[in-house]
Amino acid sequence: MLSSVFIAEAGDTLAFRNLRHGLEVNVRPSYIMPTHVLYLNYNSKGERLYFSGSAHLQYSFAFSPETEYGKLYPGTVQGIGVGANTFLCHKDIGSPVSLYIFQRGRIFNISEQLTFNYEWNLGLSFGWHQNTAIVSRTNAYVNVGLLADWKISRFCSLVFGPDYSHFSNGDTRYPNGGANVVGLRFGARADLNPGAGSDSGSFIREWENDLRSKSFGERISYDIVAYGAWRADRQPKGRDMFVINKAFPVAGLNFNPLYRFTRHISAGASLDLMYDGSANLYGHVVDEQAETVLSFKCPALHEQMSAGLSMRAELTMPIFSVNLGAGYNFLRSGYDMHPLYAMFNLKTFVSDDFFLLIGYRLSVLQYTHNLMFGIGFRI
């Protein structure tokens, strides 16, 4: 994903020469949310697990104020990070290591030296021990934080604030209790080649005036996304659930017009089509056992298809865009196709009109339904 910056800026050699580089170290002491009995007392310690922690090393780069990205999005950095995690229960959980991409953007300036920022991390975590909550040795890693950045010198800054982390396999296998931790972050960043500051206010005002002068149609873009993934399945059996722990295919197509409000915010509606190979298997079981289902007939195609309409909002930043949405399935069949759903997507732009996509689709607005790995085109 990070390599897309070199494609996106391939025509601007000045952007390569004047990238601003940084290194940051931070620690994140956290509280483990009791989302599974493993964290209560059903573990080898026989006691409640309260605390976790992690240590991180992050490399970041920012675009020079001489480039369009640098002028439009001052104070924004992106990069790659690695983190070592502990849950103080190595025997049951392990000590996973996370590898991720991240982006930090400025929300507002408190003073000339102090700014208030957001940051997201997205990647994978390796080295989990299989247990009653987490069966996958590799899990997705998602983190969001609200951070104060205090510049104590031209080359050094202190970073601190609250953050939240989620670890999950996206229901690709069961059990998928995952882990959720909330805590604080304390870090220090070294700006290796800070360069001279630049006032980009006039450029931003000129860009926004140009946007306002455009007609309604000129401010709309159209995103077409095709994605696929796989998932395991749980099916109702009276008041109980049985598990079909196999890899069922999931595929989807989204058509999402977006109206550009500002340089940061776009919004619009999306037509969302999905095929779920794990949907509505109950009622088609051939050989049923207490814990698992070994054989079943495939339901009719229409029982595993859905069509929905969602409202989307998108945060646009250099290279990456974060797209959030909530929707309603107006065409669906059976128990598994719940009418309410939500989406969280990260788009990585390889060019102005082509992007890679990774994300989650949630059912009933809160339960992970499937991961999303796709490509998209912007018209």
C-alpha cells in the first residue's frame, strides 16, 4: 500500500527529494475490555485480566509544502509501524507482534507548538496463542487515537492521548472473540529533516474557492468497487448455534456516487450488492451432529444474495481515504441476511482513478460479517 505514493507522485521528482521523514517510539498502557470469559477468570491464571501494554516503533513521512498534498493537508504524516504487545498472560494469549500502516492528521491547532490530531493504524498481528476467544494465530489489527502533539524543538515532539485497539480475524474462523483494549499513548518523535515551515492558507482558500465555483455535477465522483473475501459460519439451531468452520466465499459490488463538500469530506449514497456463500445453510443440512455440520445442500442463489442502499461519508487525505457507511438491505432472504449493515473501508489510491480497498462489513451495525479485499475505479 505504501508503494502507491511513488506511483501517485511519479511525475513530481521534487516530492521525492523533499519528503519529510520522522521516527517515533511510543508505549500504550491499556485496559482490557471484558468482551469474553477468557478475560474474566476462564484462563490459566484463574483471575480477571485487566491490563495490557504495547511498545511501538513508527517510521513516517510527510509531503513537502512545495507539493499539492503538502499544501492541501499540512501536518499530515503517514507511514509504517511495528508494535510488540503483551496481555500479561503469555501462556493463554501469547505476545503478538503487530505490523501496520498508519496516518495521522491535524484536527486543529491549540497553539503554534501544540496541535490536536487523530491517528489510525491498520494491519496484521502475528503470534497469538489459540484459546477459547481467539483461534487464529494471525489477526487483523485496528487502532484509533486522539493525540496531542507538543513540539518542544525543531527536531523533537512529544505525543500523548487516548487510544483504542481491536484485534480480530474478521469471522474467517471461529471462535472469534477477539480482543479490545482502551488506554493511553505516550511517545516521542524525531523529525529527521523538518525543513522550513510554509503558510498554505492562501493555497487552501484558492482551492476551496475553485471547488465552490464548480457546478453540482462537477463536484460528484463515482466509485465502483468489486471485492471478495471468505468467512466461517454460525447457524441457528433452536436457541443454540452450530458452527460450520469452513471457508465460504463472499463477493460484492458497490456503486457509490460521492459529492465533494470540502477538501476533506465527501458524502453520498451507495448501491451495495453481495453474495454470501455461507448464508441460510440451516434448513439445507444433510448430516447434522451436535457441534458441527458435515454435509449440506447449497441454498438457491437468491437465498445467498442481497441488495442494499447505504449512506456513505468519506474522509479524504493524502494517498488514503476512509469510507464509512450504514445501510438497509431492501432485497434479502432468510435469517442470515439481516436488514441492517455497516461498512468501514480504507481506500489506497494508486492513481487518481484507481485504488485498492480493504475493510469490514458489519451485520446489525455491530457484528463482523466479513472482511473486504477489493479494487476500485473512480470516475
